Amino acid sequence: MKSKPIEKQAIDLMLAVVAATTNQRLYPPTSSLVVNTKNRLTGIVKTALEQVGEIIFAEAEKNLLIQGEPLSEKELAKSQINAFLRMMLDYGIRSVSFQRGVDEQEITEFIKIFSRTPQEVEAEGGVSKIVADARFTYIKIDEKVYVEQDSDHRMVSSMKLSDDDIVRFILGDKGFSEEAMEQVREMVKDAEWISKVFQAGVKQVIKETENFIADELSDRFGEMINGLSRVSKLGRGDVSRTILGSLTEMENASAVTLLSQNLNTVFGQNTFQNFVEDLDDDAFHRLLSRIKDLTVSISDDDSRSEHHVKAMHRVFQLMTSSKKAAGLFTLDQLQALKNEVAMTPEERLAKGMDKTIEMLMAKGNMASVMTLIERLGKMLKNRDPKVRINAVRMMLKVDKRLEAEEQNDERLPILQKLAEWLGFETVMSPEYEQITDQMEQMVRHLIERDRPRDAELLLDAYYRIYTGRLPREKEMRAPAGKMLRNLATEDLLALLISETRADGTKKQSDGIPALTMLGTVSIERLLNRLHHTQNRLERNRMIQALTAIGRPAAKPIVERLFQKGPWYYLRNLILVLGRIGTDSHLKVLSDMLAEDDSRIQREAVFAIQNIAGNNAGEILMKYLYSVDDDVKELIIVGLGAVKYQPAVAELAAMLEEKSLGKTRKARDDIRIKICEALGRIGDKEALPALKKIIRSKGFMAIKAHDPFVRAAAADAVAKLKQGDA
């Protein structure tokens, strides 16, 4: 290496990478150790790249190269440098380079990727996929692969020609002197050299791909083989076989581009098929594994063209349908290989994650497991039901492990994600029932510990499924109903009804939704408690829940009204019925107006007014003269609210009644309410009576009305005239 300072900085960079990735793996992201080592790495990279545009680390035959040259044994023996080499080997990386322009964000992402275990990286699709997804600009992985080189970075130590010169010569774009030709002829005796030159040529062609269509690319690669054949004086078939023999070592991009061409045009008619059939068993296994991995990789890569994907599947099909494959694999084994390639990216991810989660749980590394749970949560929304169920199974497995260890707080995020899944899942499965059992236990645990809001997040989907708000088949509704009934016990209802928490603080509205959900399947229990409790705040909580339950509570409430009870109990039943009832319940409420207790009568008037309907006004009129003054005022207000036109004549006549009200104040209050009601009803038949009220000022025969009464009459007249405009 020419520059010792660059060598030192490159070594410092390696040490910083090892420290940063190790600390990222061991400590929280906000730890000062993580932040400091990341900042140190960023500083070293930028300082080094100020002197040289690119620093390249490569692995060749388990040796570490910097800028294409091997490190000394003394340097390689250092533990941290050896750790960097082991990292490259463990992740299957051939080279990594840092280029001028790299920023902190790209370095941070690089650290995150390589702080994961090789197994985790593999489970997420491998280094190539993760790096492709990261879209690095100035950090390159496996884009440069080195073999034995001289000080001028030529492919073979004894050559004085650059790689680019040789490729251009083979492609016919450059001429050579006789001396250069002699050097080339000497080196073409090495089969590895032929493969390496061809790969360099493929890279050169890939750079120019945008200038070629698919057929032209195939011809271009064919010309390269012809050129190598001429130079080496080997038959075209021999050169083709040499190149095909290097497929297992070829870079991904080069291999995919090559295999995506017309193989007969590139290598010769049936050359690829014959090559495959002639491979020994080990070589066939290696090549098939390579082709399978490449096919899977590009199938999962959205940036790849359909042409590449179809071509790689075609090559994979050629290998699996060969006679060689038939002799090495059973039909079941071949089908398993085909199934693996046919998997969707999500299915493949699920399969890899399942193994990773098993391994992490076996090691007790639950922190990493919880990180994977986030990815599983996204898989729960996949369109493919198989992918969703696989994710559910893995999450259930983790939840049961946490349950066994009594780590309920850690369980909650998992169960909340599963509860969200229940909101859109329409396919019944054994996992649905298993989840329901797990949810039931957790909801009970949460309610018993005064955590109703957390319980509600888990209950909501089951409540909506049971009540039909989420349309589901009967087979899915039944477990939801069973779960709610199992939880609607006296002890849990008592906890939710209670006005105070265990620490003595008031609940306010906390727990009302949970009480509603469980009360839906236990309305009679709620009504019993409403009857017996003496606590006003507890009664209020139950009234809120019954109101939220809605129509299903109406029939039980009507039955309880017939059974009678304390005035406050009947009043509360009437209040709820007024909120949830229909005009079919007006008859029952009419009977309540016949009760002697004015408190019950008042609530009945409010309920009838709230429900309204065609018969509301008639019912209110029926009791207009049989109730006390305060209830009479409410009935008059109700007649106005429901705009009961048949009441206009009667109300107008009441304005002149001298015996109206037991006291003068009561009489004036009733007249004010009559004026307001007539204004709301909007019938001009009331105008004469209203105008008469306005004109009365106490002179001679006309007795004066209270100014507030006359003001109310004037307002009513204005409303009636406004309706004319």
C-alpha cells in the first residue's frame, strides 16, 4: 500500500465499525456509548475520505484486503481487526467500500444493519436485500471483488494490461500490439482468468445496459465468449463451460443479468442444459442453491423488472426439471424447493422470522423478540390469509411465553396488535379461538387491576363482532359472545360499576365503555344492581352504560317498569327508555304519567318529548289537566317541542282561564310556557289570543297581564308573523 496514513486510517475505521456495531447491539439507542461510538466512526470516515475518494475493504480467501492489498499477519492478528473480518465472513460479504460524500444518516443505517445477528439479517432476506432496501449512495456492499493483484491493481500479477483494456479488446472495441497479445495468450491458459475477465466484461456491459435491448445484450455476451475463444484458442463450448462453472462465485448483479438472457444465444444451443446434466452431485447442489437464492432475491425485489424475474424462474425450472435433479431429489424434495421459490416475500419473511423468534426465545433474548413483533404487526394486515395466520401464530407463541413468565405489561402490545387484527379478519381459524382465550385472561387481569382503558382496547373488536357492528359469520360471533359472557361476572361488573378506584380516587368516565361492552350480555344484572344500589354515582355509571347499550336494553327495562320499584329506580328506567326507546314505547311511558309521584311524571314527560313520534302530543294532552302545575308546565313545553297542532285551540283558551295555576306566580309561569309553545307550533290560529295578551295593560275592563307574560306573547306573535314572510 502506497500511503501509510491511509492504511492507518482504514484500520481505525475498521476498529470504529466493530465498536459501533457492538455497542448498538448491546445498549439502548440513546446510550452515550452508542452515540459516542457512532460519532467517532462518522468522524473517522470523513477524515479519511478527505485524503482519498474511496476506502475499500475486501475478503479474499479469508484474508482481509485494504484498497486491494492484504494486511500483514501482524495486523490481522489483532482481535478487533480479526473481528471485522469475521463480520464480513459471517454476513457473507465480499467487499465493503466507503466513498466521499457519505453522511451520518447513511452511517447510522449501516450500523443498524450490522448490529443485528447474521440469523436476523438472513431472516429479513439477507444482506443484499436489506442493503438494497436501504438505498445506500456512498456505502457499497459487494460491488468490488478482488483477486490476486499487483501494485497497479491489474487482474493478474504478471499482466501489464488493465482489466478495462482486456475487456474492450475482447469486445472488439480496442486493438492490441503483438507484445500485448503474447501476454494475453500466456494468461488465457488459466481457466480462472477467463472467468474473471468475462465477469469484468459483464460489469462493463451492465453499465451500458440502457443502450441495449434484451436481444442485443445476449448477442453482446455471445461476442465476449467468441472473443475469449479466439484469444485462448479454446473451443467456444469450453469457454462457455468455464464461465458457467463460475456462476456460484459470480456477483449477484452479474449472474442475474447473464442468466436473464437467451442462454442458447450466449452459450450455444443447449449448452446450459448439457452443462447442468454433466455436473457432479456436489457441484449441482451448489449451483441449484445459488440459482434458487438468486430467484428468490429478485422475486422479492420490487425494483427488478418482470423480465429478470421470469428469466430466473425459467432457469430454476430448467435445473429442477433436469434428469440430474430427478436422480438427486425425491418428488417431495423437489416440490419443497419449488414451494420455497413460489413463496411471497411476506411468506418467506414469516418463515425466517419464525426460526429467528424460536432461537431468540431459547436464548432468553426477549428484547430482540419484541423488536420483531413490530414487523409481525404489519404482516397482520397482509392480503394473504396464510401470511396473516403465520404472523398470528408467532405472536401467540411469544404471548404464551410471556404469560408463563408473568410479564403481563410486555404482553399488552402484542395483544393490542392482535385485537386490531380481529377488527378486519374475516376468516375463522383455530388461532382465532386461541387468541380469544388469551384475551379473556388478560382483560380479567386488567379490570382487576383498575386498568379498564387497556381492557377496552382488547374488548372492542369482540364487542363489535358480537353486536353485529362488524359483520361476521355465526362461527366467529359465537366465541365473541362466549368471551363477553365469561367476563360479565358479578365481581368484574362490581369493579366497573364502583365510583372509586382502589386508591380512592374518583373514576369519572373511566370504565364506562368496558361496563357497556360487558353489560350488553348481562343487562339483567345491571338492572338488578340499578334497583338495589343506594349510591347515586354508581347509578349514574349504570345509566350511562345502559344508554350506550341502546335498543337491546329497551325490552328488559319495560318489563322492570311493570314490576314497579322505588321512585328513583323507576325514574332512572324511564330516563334510559326515553334515550333508547321508540314510539312503540310511548304507551308504557303514558302509564307512568298516571303515577302519583310527580318526580316519575316529570321524567315521563321528558322521555315522551325525547322520543316524540306521531302519538306523543296526544298522550301529553291526555294528562294536561290531571297533573300538578310544575308537571303541567313541562307538558306544555313538550307540546311545543313536538309541534302538536291539535293543542293550539286548547292552549289559546287556557290563556284566559282565571283558575289557571294554584298561585299567581304559577299562573303566570304556565301562561309564559303556553305562549312559547304556541310560537313553536307555528299555527296562526293562536294570534288573536296572543294579541289580546299583549294589549292588556290594566285599563278599565281589561285586566293587566304580567309584563313577562306579555313579552312572551309578543315573541310568539313575532315568530308566527315571521313564518308568513
